[in-house]
Amino acid sequence: MKNLYIVFSFVIISSSIFAQNKDTKVADKLFNRFEYVAAAKEYQKLAESGKADGYVFKQIADSYFNMFNASEASTWYAKAIKTNQDAETYYRYAQMLKAMGKYEEANKQMTKFASMAPNDLRAKAFKDNPNYVPAILSKTESYTVKSTSLSSDKSDFGAVMYDNTVYFSSARSGARKNYGWTNEPFLDIYKATMSDSGVLSEPTAIEALNSKFHDGTLTISSDGNTCYFSTESYKEKEYEKVKSLNSKFSQIYLYKATKSGDTWGNIKLLPFNSKEYSTGNPSLSRDGKTLYFASNRPGSIGGTDIWKVAINGDTYGTPENLGPKVNTEGNENFPFIADDNATLYFASSGRQGLGGLDVFQIDLAKGTDAVNMGKPINTEKDDFDFTFNKAKNIGFLSSNRNGNDDIFLVTPICKVDLLVVVTNKKTGEILADAKVAILDEKNNIVDTQMSNSKGEVNYKVMCDKIYSIQASKDGFEGNVFPVAKSKGPTARVDAALQPIDVIITPTQIVLKPIFFEYDKSNITQEGAFELDKLVQVMKNNDKLVIFAKSHTDSRGSDAYNLSLSDRRAKSTVQYVISKGIDASRISGKGFGKSELKVQCEPCTEEQHAQNRRSEFLIVK
């Protein structure tokens, strides 16, 4: 049903009406009246009777394309391209293949499209980055997407929330005849209220705004007293008659309404509508000064573009195209301007996406490029009409990912921008090129980076999760720093590292005890920090040769403890070698429990731990 706002009859009629012949006349008439369900059936009758050619195959495919039936569309596009077809046919074929997740096959058709239309912005983007899909799929998910009770068995889309009320468009009404494009009732504007607990009421139609034609979508001013909405031009008795089709074709017009009490009234047609093109899907900036909308008016780059117009009371400026940073030769539609009056969300079929329409985000103030929002906002299907209520911290998304246009609730995944600053604990100076790792609550390393020239490392972490920072640098004692739970949006950890200051006697390098866990020989995190000091001393004195002695506590048999301590000695030696020290400069041996540091009987756990140690003797 979203395709209502991508229909521009003059373009479609002129491209197909002259291809009629006596065999395709009935099907062509249905197609040009946008009755794609019936048109597809008639064309397929021709295919079954053997009267089909490349034109018929393409018309069947385009019928299913307009209904977003990717499987059927791709089947018939595959037949159509065996005959000479225009570049757009290959582009549409590629989109349908993507909608089924067949990216490799889609790329083949995009390659053909790019060769036929090398100056098309979509072709240029593909040639610049043909393997863009993995990059989109690898994006960190920023939202959760859940089904809502707003969805029915008919098309529902365009949900936007103001205060506690959600407004949307729906074909759920069965009171009127069906629309031939989708064989569903015409659209009306509905509303539902959301309780503090997030429960949505039963939707009700806004009769004051609805007509017997298609109505929706809608945007409301920040004070709640003004709305802009879309309706067909039939309301103004403005349409294009096509006698050969025995049909009338409307455009989409924008209207303004104001609220009196609880009722919408004083409905006015906006002055920049025209029966020559469509103007719909409005989004009003929170300051009320700019209205964004979709249109195929002259000056558009593609089929539909995103435009804006200045508002000054009851007067309007000249509509402005948002240009190639937003618009392509494809269709851009469903704009939504965020509360900051700078972030624009919109749907596009012309930009690199996962299939069908994808939702993109752009910062209009910074002039940056539009960014695909990735999964789960986007899928292989049509995903569009992303809106967000900052005060409630929730949004809505429309998608046919489940086979029908449905409305989904969008909730941001709470994240914190964590800044780690590494410094010298004694002097306070920043430490560049320090190794900084972030660990989760199970001490698994999530990511590792090197500090920049400002001693900084940036991470994006989940809210209210336990993390720790492990920082190290040659010449400094490594250390672990806890990250306090936070709801964000920012947090900071000062990782101050102590310069290595090791006691060296004529016979021994004195470190803090390299303790081992009970009955284990692996190097612990604390032990690694101490061994890093030994490594640093050995790097500073390349003549130094060390002998490592490893000991156990008094528990267990002599033979077992001797074997355990020997494994600990080897672990110690291997760690030092792994840090770049030549193997000829360090050796080790286990002494079991033969040289207890603390004589005790019975021993406390602390005393046992002191006996599980390694020592470092200077051999040369």
C-alpha cells in the first residue's frame, strides 16, 4: 500500500500504453489503472496460451514488483531479460533478488544495469562499492524491533507518536470498495493512545480528516494544534481522465488542518500542490518552520524525491529539493525530521541497501552522507517510515518483512560512549600507544585498541553492564580499571599506569609474588602484570639471564607438587618468551613444596597462596 505514494500515472501510462496490441489490451488497461492483481492474472493467461513475449514477461514482472512479490517478480524478470530490455528492468530484477537474499545474483544484474546506465547515481555507487552488503550486515545493532497491536490483516503503516497518541494509516476499514493495486480497502487515518505501561488502545478512525479516497500519512505540530496530511486530489475534483482506459487518475495532495477542542477542522489545501505531480508524506520540524515531504515534481532527480518548504505562518516558501546527498534516480520517500531539526530519516530504493526500500539517516546540519541504518531496522524486504519520539524514547517502523505492511515498535539499545584516558600515574602526562583492552563481566576481551596521541581510546558499551579496562605499556605496570555501570550517554575511565620500579639485588629481581590459583599452572592476570615488569627489565638489560623457580603450597604429594610446580615454571618462562625475550635468556624449574616460604600447620588460605609463587634469580 505504501506504493500509493510512488504512483505517478503520467509516467507509467506513457511508458506502456503504446505497447498495447489486441492480445494485451485487457491486461494493459488493468495495469495502467494500477490494478496489478488483476493485470498479472490477465498477462499470465497470455503466457499460458503461448502468446507471451518479452513485453508480456516484463509486464507480469512489473505487476509483481509493484505488489512487492519478490519471488514471482524475479521469476518473470528472468524471462524478460532474455529479450532486449531497458536498464531499469535489470535494476528492478536486482532489487527483487536482493529481497530474497540472493545478493550474488543481484550483483550480476546490477553489473548489467551499471553498464547500460553508467551515469546513473545508483550505477556509480554500485561500481564504487559492489560488495556493500557485508558492511551493512556487520553494523552494530542500535535498536530492537517488535511487532505491535496496531497491525491488522490489512496494510498498516506510517505510525508517528505525539504526546501519548499514535497516528497511522490503515486499510483495515471494510466499508468501502477495494483498491485494485493491492485488492485492499482504501486508506484512512487512525489513532490509538499508549498507556504509561506501553499498552496501545484499540485504534479509531479520525473521521474529520478521512475522505472516501486514500488518506494519510500525517504530521502534527509540537503544540498539537496543527496537522498536515495527505489525501488524493479527487477531493478537489482534480484528476486526469484517460478515455482509452475509461479511468481517472489522481495525484496526492497535502492539506493543513487545525484543532478546535478535540476536533480537526479548517482544512486547507496547501498552495504548492499541482495536478501535474504528487505531493505527500509530510513531516514537520519541531520548530514548525520547515515542512519535509515527498514529491515527483519538476526538478526531482528520480521517481520521488524528498523536498522541503519554509513555513511562515500561513505562507509558504518555494519548495527545495534536498539534492543528491539524499535523492537518487530511484525513489526516496517517507521523510521524518527528528526533534533536533537536523537528523532526517527517509526510505530509499535507489541507495545501496538490503532489498526493496531501506531506511537511511542523514545529518542535514553537517552535510554528511546518508547512512544505511542496518539491521534490524532494515531487512531484505521493504522497510520504511521510520519515526521517533525523543521524549518517550521509542519509535515506529513500517515494514512488509512478515508479508504485509505492518507497524513495528522501535526501541533504542541503550549504549554509553566510554572514553578511556591513559596517563602516567606519577607525572600525569598522557601515554600514547598504550595497549587498552575492554573486558566484559566474564573477563572476555571485547575489543583491543592502542591509545591515540591524546592517550585516548573510545568504546561504545551497553548501559548498566559490567566492564573493565585492562591497560598496559612498556615501562609501566599493567593494571585493570573497573567501569562503573552507567545509563550514559557518556562515561570516562582514567587509566593511570604506575611506572615500573623494580628492586634488583645482585642475585635476584624482586617482584610481587607471581601467585597461581590452587591446582593450576596458568598465568593469572595479576601475574601477567608482574611478569611484564620482568620483561621490561630484561629488555633494558640485554645481557641479563634469569632462572625462574616455581613453588607449590604444602598440600598434595611430593611427586604431584613437583610436577605441578614444573608446569608453573614452564608457564612463567613461556610467558616471558612470548613478550619477545630470547629463550636462551630465561629458564625455569619447579621445586614443589620443598622450599616453603611460610612454614605453617595448619595453613590459612592466604599462607597457602604465598607458598604458590615464582622467584627470579639472576644467573648472569
